[in-house]
Amino acid sequence: MKAKWSRIFWGVGLIAAAVFLVIDQLHLLPFTIGFWAIFWTVVFVASLITSVINKNLYGAIFSIAFLVIVYAKPLHISALSPWTILLVAILVSAGISLIFRNSFKPTIIINGKKVNANWSDLINKNFKADNVITDNSFGVDSDNVVISGKMTEASRYIHSQNLKTVTIDSSMGDVSVYLDDAKAAGDEVIMNINTSMCDVDVYIPSDWQVENNMQNSLSDVDIDHSKGTGTKLILQGRNTMGDLTVKHVKD
């Protein structure tokens, strides 16, 4: 099941494509678009939005470049070959990345602090990311767990008996994290969440407490009520256009 916001996004995109196709066939536009132009428009606009959300400079510029290629004729720039446009995109991307070197990294919050890194850097033990869960991993015993994915659906079962932190990075997907078999190293477990257009479900033991310090943008956080007095799960990070649900698992 795709994330709710991802479904809405693609649903609106497909409906818009259908509307433009009808308008094009009725010749209500001053130029002809065609089915494949509309199709690629939806794809590259989706790629552009996703790249902007994730601060992916190259993804954003190349999405624009491909849109320019698709609409070269209506824009009266047919004299430019696709290879020329792509070369321009490469040069512009390289130039901007050199000028604004530190401006296009994702916002990553680890243990309540912003870190100057990319998500791929989290495998470095300096960030206490001992175990990066891949699509082939279903249970881990690490003290500090990192879950990372793009446009995927994942269920992860954490079995650590000395759990300290859980870090979740995901966009346009669903993530389910089961902590009901885990035990904390101390009195609290910190969950760092950095997601966009993603649904995250977290399942915790019935006696755990929850402290919500999330920064939310067009997002919902739903925590079921519990009078637990045990380990405190501290939620922190940023959630954009997605849902975060925390549920207590009955013994």
C-alpha cells in the first residue's frame, strides 16, 4: 500500500493528465500536446517535486531539462537538440552545486541536532548508525538502527535488547516499525524521523510513554492514549506531507 499522500499526488496527476488529454483532443490549446507528452509531463513533474522536497539538485534540474525537451516545439526551441539541453543541465547542475555547495543537502536531525551530512553518510559510525536496514533485512539487534528507503513499502522488526536510537529516512513510501520486542538501553529511546510524503506506523510495548517533539508540515501525528510509566519514546525530526502513527501493542 502506497503512502496516502503519494496516492493523492499521483491520483491528482493522472486526473490532470486526463483533463489535458481531452482539452488537447478538442484543440482548445494553441498548440498540440499529445498523449506521450502529457504522460512524460506527469512523470517529470512528479520527479521535480520529489527532488525539490529532498533537496536533490541534479534530480530537479534534469527533470526540468526533460520537460524542456518534451515541450521544445511549443517553446520554439526545436533548434536545440536533446543532447544540448542535457549538456546544459549537467553544466548548470555542476555550477550551482559548486557555488552553493552546502545548500542542497537534506535536512537531517540526529538526536535533536541538525547534522551536515547526506543520508548515505549515516553508515559512518560517527553518527551512531551501526545498522542500516535494507530491503533484505527484517530483524536487527543493533543499539542504533537506521531505516532508509525511497518509494518503497517496508516492515521492520527491531529485536534489540539495548536499544538507544532509531532513525527513519523515507520518502513516498510506507514504513512500519515494530518495537514491541525491543528493550531500551536506559529510560528513553530517541526516534529521529525525517520523512516526506510517507506514512510511518510505529508499534511499541504497552507500558511505553511517548513524547512528541516532531516538526510537522501538512502532516498528522496520531498517538493512541496510554498511561504507561515505562520507557519514554521521544519522537523528533521533520515530517512533511505524511502521517505518523504510534500504537501501543497489548501484551
